[in-house]
Amino acid sequence: MGLTLLAFLWGVAEASLFFVVPDVPVSLIALARGWQAGLRAALAAAAGAMLGGTALAVFAGHAPETAIALVDAVPAIPSAMIARMQAMMAGTESAAGLAGVLILASLSGVPYKIAAASAPALGIPVWELALLTPLVRLPRFVALAAAGAVLHSLTPALPRRIQPVRVRLLLAALGWSAFYGAYWSKVGG
């Protein structure tokens, strides 16, 4: 229960102003505890993203410039990325089009919080963004839970003195460090 709550709170935080994606705890939970725990964490992170993104969008509806300024101040979110995402979102004419933009953004490293902070000023209803959020965030979270679960299932065969949980967490730490090192060097961190 505690790990699921952690994933939920991480989802809330990252969808609003935190800069490390919920994929990290979701994959770590699956690595340490297996598929079922990873799937629960993925579902919780998606629900948290919906809550955090909706809260940011509601705030942006009242103070759009402040919301964008807060997102712009988050590490590794350059102003040019915000402008590109806003242009992509402005070009959508339906919920399906918005979903496509949000999925593309999710897979290309564009933080979701940009969409949440931008939606009201672009005339996108907060309820639409809220309903789309778990649909567009969950596939990536589930994929990382599955990857973590696969590594979890491969490591129990190690000798007991190596302690598979430590090996798994070391692999994850190396992987996430490499990912964020590459991402932050690309976008500027």
C-alpha cells in the first residue's frame, strides 16, 4: 500500500511541478516487487497524474501566465519546448487529436505539465484534459512496470549472497541515471 501511495503522490507532483517522471518509482517498484505491484503503481501514478494535471489546469484557468511561468521554471523545460507544445495543442480540433498530441509528447520527452498549464488558454476544457490524462499516461507507465517485472523475474536465479533486490536497484539506478543524463544534456537541465 505504501509503494502504491508513493507512485500516486509522485504522479501528482510530476504532473504539476516536479521534474522526475513517475516512470522511475513505477519501474523500481516492479523491479523490487514484481508485476502486480508494478501494475498497481502504474495505475496509481496515472491517477495521480490526472489529479495533479487537473489541479494545474484549474489554476491555469485563473492565472494562465503564472501557471506557464511556474512550468517554465521547472528544470529541463526550455521556453521553446513550451511554445512547440502549445502550437501542437492549438492545432487539434478534437479530443482524439489532443490525445494524439499528448501521446506523442509523452513518448518524445515533452513534460505533461506543459499541456496542463496551457490547456485553458487554448480553449481546451479542463474536464477533457482530465479524462484523457490516464489514457495517454498509462501505456508508458505500464510498459515500464512490465520492463521492471521482466528484470525482476530474471534476477531471482542469482546466488543468494548477491541479493537480487540490490542488483535490480543498481541496474535501475544506472539506467535512470543514463536516461536523465542524456535527456538533460539534450534539453538543457
